[in-house]
Amino acid sequence: MAKELKDLTKRSTDYSRWYNELVVKADLAEQSDVRGCMVIKPYGYAIWERMQQTLDQMFKETGVQNVYFPLLIPKSFLSKEAEHVKGFAKECAVVTHYRLKSNEAGDAVVVDPEARLEEELIIRPTSETTIWNTYRKWIHSWRDLPLLCNQWCNVMRWEMRTRLFLRTSEFLWQEGHTAHATREEAEARARQMLEVYADFAERYLAIPVVQGVKSETERFAGALDTYTIEAMMQDGKALQSGTSHFLGQNFGKAFNVQFVDKENKLDYAWATSWGVSTRLMGALIMVHSDDNGLVLPPHLAPIQVVIVPIYKTAEELEQLNKRLGEISDNLRQLGIRVKYDNAENKRPGFKFADYELKGVPVRLVMGPNDLKNNTIELMRRDTLEKETIDATGIEAYVKNLLEEIQTNIFTKAKTYLDSHIFECNNYDEFKERVKDGGFFLCPWDGTAETEAQIKAETQATIRCVPFDVSQDNPGTDMVSGKPAKYRVLIARSY
Amino acid sequence: MAKELKDLTKRSTDYSRWYNELVVKADLAEQSDVRGCMVIKPYGYAIWERMQQTLDQMFKETGVQNVYFPLLIPKSFLSKEAEHVKGFAKECAVVTHYRLKSNEAGDAVVVDPEARLEEELIIRPTSETTIWNTYRKWIHSWRDLPLLCNQWCNVMRWEMRTRLFLRTSEFLWQEGHTAHATREEAEARARQMLEVYADFAERYLAIPVVQGVKSETERFAGALDTYTIEAMMQDGKALQSGTSHFLGQNFGKAFNVQFVDKENKLDYAWATSWGVSTRLMGALIMVHSDDNGLVLPPHLAPIQVVIVPIYKTAEELEQLNKRLGEISDNLRQLGIRVKYDNAENKRPGFKFADYELKGVPVRLVMGPNDLKNNTIELMRRDTLEKETIDATGIEAYVKNLLEEIQTNIFTKAKTYLDSHIFECNNYDEFKERVKDGGFFLCPWDGTAETEAQIKAETQATIRCVPFDVSQDNPGTDMVSGKPAKYRVLIARSY
């Protein structure tokens, strides 16, 4: 393991390869034998599970309830919302048959041609259509609104180029779908859920994000507005980490979801949808980790503290087991997730390298001398700093340190982000500098033509119109020379 | 609602219709527009979620870790384990294409014939094949064992006749898949997980179960032994509520999963798999509920206590809000899930009927006179008994009562089960009595022929060889007259 670890490509050598290797070496996920679909391994899943539980609680605090809608969607549903079909009906897994049978030799199975479906079914790429088709039965009066549902599920989009967590054909996500009586309420809900995502990203993932609204080109298919949180990876590229859509009455009209309002008039319901996915795992890995492996924020780390005894004799081990067992128990009573690793079939050096690779925030080591002196060696993963400290009171010290590490890695990421957002008004300068990464605040005339030109010439896209950037006097479009409508954030992205 | 509720078919009139109506009226689930697939509504999902959380914790306490494997399985995988293919490769949803395109008119989408997959993919009916195909990469040495993985996911089996929760084409479940170095360890794990299921059923679902082992005919396809928990519905029919399989080395061999054992010899890994599904929702509903609606065990009820104020004037409401707000807060501090329903747009009678239908274990009602006298009216859902008691100390009283209700509904179900298990040694008598439901303990010669005859003539099947029934001198097979090998449990089932 120590050797394999050393083999991890350095970020400065090849950032992309470093990421691909790290996901596999840290036991987070691997490719399956189905093209573009991944296996999420126990260690990776344990992180995702903590994300799920935290977000689920945050959703529920805003009144959201969980539901489950079918995996399969009748093909015809996809054509009902005109914009939606353009964006989503294309790269889908299509179920055409419902039975296999043995072949003539009896040694394999073949598709039974007699079991062809009358209408093909699509594995959901997202569930607006099937959910709004059902909402028609649930919504009749303003009293039925708002309807605030969410589901945790798998979805599938047939991607041609895939990367673990960042872009896979099947992925896990949550999709929230709300229905409202008024435009204002729906718009407020879409913004509220973006706030939840931003808050989650900053407090748990320790990832600072830029909040904003997408350009028309980059909107979700069928939305009137798409709000986004954009995070910056260590190569200066953007990763869209969560989106929340104000869908207007598009799905209400497409699926004829009408309700009687307080004035006894019929109206179509207003909609939002919002989602985050296992893509967040990619962001988490890319933002904090280093050439030694993962760096996990304590709030999401499956193991927050690992404790390793160093010993030569069985007697030493016994004494260390006793003392370190006490410390482990005390830490657990403080709500800390501890692993005490006294496994005899691995050397300490191997363990150290492995937990470093896996990003465990704090490592405690005790040997016979420490035991004599009542000291313990502590290493924090974020800075790799080691210190030997008094073993008495170590529990409170570690508890504080975990919060300090959480804050420190957020601050580090925030400093990086802030120092890589550049104002830029000159297209030549932009073209040159964007190659090195970073987010560029540029004046844009608001046309799809300019947007397309930037993308074609630089591979960079308009990530959003940021909320916290003043839009007074946005200046002159750096490409067209026309008066700018907005200052937008432009970057290359994953 | 009060009227609709009255319309619930009585169990004695038509048990099956009562169930179907109740699932829909209590807002648990409904049919979707995809044949055989259901929508799980918020109230139903909230119950399922509690089941999940509880079981997940119980699994983890035995060392199990969660993972996620792909939804789609290459068709060829299904043929690798000879028995498995017979049982599972038939009624499956088959993905043949990966793209849609717009039709010529541009108003609908059609399957793109150019996007045909080289090898068809199957939506998982269960994941042994794909998981063991991956375990080959994870398992090399005895040090990698045991490997204890579980996933919560959706699966699909193309059922011809479906019923909400009991049998749906898509359902939610967990599937555990473990790998071991020895036969003994794998067998013990399979039994251990059955114990977890039985414990969960009894302590949370409040459903007593019979544990046992399936006959060869009823075994999981590819298993050497299938262990089962069988519950009795109120019509005396059995519902298989959870199974745990000892798979021997069948999948180890089919997918070539070999490891070096402690003696440095190569051997195939030993396997188990085990699962419970949304079918448990069906059991929960059918075992406890009555002609007034659901009866939920407090340990799983999303709302344990509902509190309703009765008032005429705004002033009365204000005073009641204050007092009942205090009681609600106090109950919540005791960890009780409370809903305070002072909604003004529904009459108390409507609320009472609705919460009765939804099976909320305890209802508290307070009016102006109660407020004056410091009393409160309490109704328990399991017995429908009402009493007016002192409002001081109501919190502790309710906390105890919830445990009492949990115990009471378990005891009621246990009494029913015990009084409907009959010893029977005569086939004519069996044929007559099995029509009225119940579990029959009968001597069986152990042959598939006898088993098939019983099934063909009575629609009853051998549910299991129960663990807690003595197998000394099992007697004479009631059908063939041959010496019996076992006393088995026979019943009609869902």
C-alpha cells in the first residue's frame, strides 16, 4: 500500500489522472462491467450516506416529504413538454421487452421476441413528467398546495464520456418536485432550495460556492429559470454542484394540473424542481484532497479519528489496548466517529499511509514510551502537522480540533476561490488567461450568439449571473462590443 | 372523508378488497400509469423510511456496510449460475436501445434504430450476478473475508398480476450479499440475518413470525438453503416476509471468486444473500388494521400522537393553542412524534375519521370544558377506547401508553397466530380446513411429488420446516402414506 500510495500521480503532473487514480485507490468507487455505470464501494458509500442524511434532514425542516415514483416512464410522457423533450428525450435507456427465454441449446438466454412492449418505457433521466402526470390526481384546490415532495433514487442518462462520480450513465440523486398556487411562492421555493444547497456545501462539504442564475442556453429543459451553485476545483475549473429550477406553469399545462384558487377560479399549478447527485462526491474529492490522498471534512468523514497502537510485545499491546480503549470510548461519548486499529496483520507504516490516503482527519498514535509519559502523538490530515501532547484531556482537544479542521479546509478553499475570480473586460486577455483556470467576471450582451462564440473559441461557458455581483453598469460586452446586460461568471467546467 | 371512510369495505365482506381500498384511502400508495408499478405517497413512504432506518442500524450493528451496484446487468451474467437463470432470467425488463430521436413530424419521439446495444441489459431482478462478478476483483485472500455488503435499491420483476406493496413489478428493497472463507461461517451468517429479520418484525412491525427453512422446490434459485420468516394475515393466509439464503459456493464458482486460505490453498468463497422489501408494508397493513382503517405500531408510526383542539371562539382557540402547545412540546421532548392539528378548514369529526383511517396510535382532544377542569380526552387507536383523564402528567402517561399499545397489538397478533396453527395428519381433513385459512403442521415425506400434489389440489404450499417444531418422529405423510421426513408448515399464501 505504501508503495501504491507513492504511485498516486501528483496534481501538478496531471490533475485529471490524479483524480481518477485517487477515486479508485481510496476505495471510493470503480467502473463496473456495464459501460459508464459505477460501483460505489463501502467507503465511498459511507460518505454519500452522510450527505444524504444531512440533506434529507435539511429538506424536511423546510416541510418537504419523501415519496417514490416509478423508475420507468412511458415514452409518450417525454414529448408532452416541448422544451423538456429536446433536452432529455435523447440519450436514454429504452426498455422494449419484458421477458427472456432460454436459447435452443439451453446454455444462454435470449430476448423473447413475443414479449415486446406496446409502448416502450424509458429509464427515468429525471422525473418531472411522471410526477406531474400524477400531481394531476393529487391537486384540485389551493388547499392541496403547496405540495412539497422529494425522492432519493437512481437515474440514467446515456453518457458517451464518463468519469467516476462526475459523469456516469447511472447516478444516485435526490429530485425535489414542488407545486404551488402562485408564481411568487414557486420562485421563492426555487431560491430557498438553492440556499439549502449552498448552506450544505459550505457547512458540510466545506466547499464555498458561487450562487447565481443560468443563462437561457444553460437552463434546464423546461425551466423558466435555473439557479445554480458553482464550485471551483483545484485546477480552477467550475463544477456545477446543485441546481434548482423555477418551472413556471410549463409542466402544469403539459400535464393539465389545474386547481381552484381562493377566488374560485381555475389556474395551472406552478412548479419547481431541484437536485443534487453523487456528483457532489467528485466535488468533495477534487476541492480538498492532495498528493497524499483524500482530505475529508470532519462533518462528513466516516471515520473522524483513527487510533493506532505501536508495540513490540504482547504485554505492551495489552497495556495500550486498555489505555486507548478508554480514549476511544471517551471520544465516542462525545459523538466522535472513532476507529481503533490494533490489527496485527498490518504494519503501522502501512496503516498510516492507508488512513492518509483515505483522508481520516485526525490520527492518534501511542507507543510504550508515550504510555509511560502519558503522551500521545497527533497528526491532522489537512496540514499533515504532527505534535506530541498530553494524553490527559485529549478528548476535548480532539473535539475542538475537528471543528478547527472543518473551518480550516473551508477557509483554504475559500481563499483559493476568492483569489481565482478575476474581473476581465478584454476578450484577448480572457482567451489567454482562461487556459490557466479560474472564474472570470465579464460583461455579456445577453445574446446566445456571443455565448456560443465564447464556448467555441475557449471551451469556457457562462456558469451563471452571480447573485452577489452588482449588475449596475455592467459595461461593454468583451466579445461583441455591444452594451452588456449582465456581468457573468465564465469558466471552463467539468 | 367521514363518508368515504364509511365506504371502506369490511374485512368480513371481502378481505382482499378491504386491503386494496385501505392502501389507497389511507394515502399509502397508488397505481402509476406504468403497469404494475406503484407510486409510494408521503404517508406510506414515511413508514417505509422508518423501517429502512431501523433495519439499516440493525445490519450495521452486525458489521454490514452499504454499497451501490449498477441497476443494469448484462444479459450474459444471468446465464452463469445454472439454477439462478431458471428462476430469475425470465420475467425481466430488457433494455435494448440507448437513444430516442424526434419523429419526422417533430411532435413525438421514437426509438432510434441505430442506437441498438450490442448486448442487451436487464434491469436487476436481484443482484447476485453483478455483485459476484465484482467480488472476484475484491477477494483474493482470507484476509479480505468476510465481506459484508448491503444495498438499498429498486428492483424489477415483470409480474403479471400485481397488488400494491404485495406484488409489484418494481419494488424497493435491501439486498445483503456476503462472502465467507468457510461453509460454517456463511451458514451462520444466513441464520443470523434471519434472526435480525424476525427480531425486527416482532419488535417494530409487532408481527409474530414463524422461522424455518424452505423446501427445495421453494428455495431461491441458486441457493442450497433458503431461510424464511412467515407471518399470518388476518385471513389466515401466510405472507413470506423476509428470506435469507445460504448460497454455498455456487456463485463463487460461477464467477470464479477464489481466495487463498490460511493454509495457503485456493478455495471458492462461500456466499449468503438476504432481503426484505416494501412487501413488509403489506404485512404491516394486513396484520393489524381493522374496518376503521390502519392500525400502526407506535414504533413505526410517522405520527404517534395527534392533538386536536375543539373550540367555538377565537379566544377559546387561543387558550387551547397555548395549553396544547405546551403539551406538544413536552411530548416532543420525550422523543414522541406529535402532530398538533388546529387547522381551521376541517371539522373535528373529519379530523377524527382521517387520523383513525391513518392509524395514528393515540389521539388527544381538548375543549373549553377540559381546559377549565384540567382534563383531556384520550383515544387509543388499537382498542378505540376513550377516556377522559387529568391533563397534568399526560406526557408520561402517553409515553407509557405507546409502549403498551405496541405490546398489545403484538400480543393480539400472536394470539391470533397461535390459535390458527393446527396439527393435522389427515389429508381429507386438511383439504376441508385449509379453505378457512390457518397454518397446518403436517407430516411430509420430503418429495417434490407430494408437495406438488398438495399445491395443485389445495392451492396451499409448504411454507417451511419450522425451527421450533420437534422433528423427532414426524409420523406418516398425510398424502402418500409414506414415512414422513419432517413436520412442515402448510398454508395458502400471498
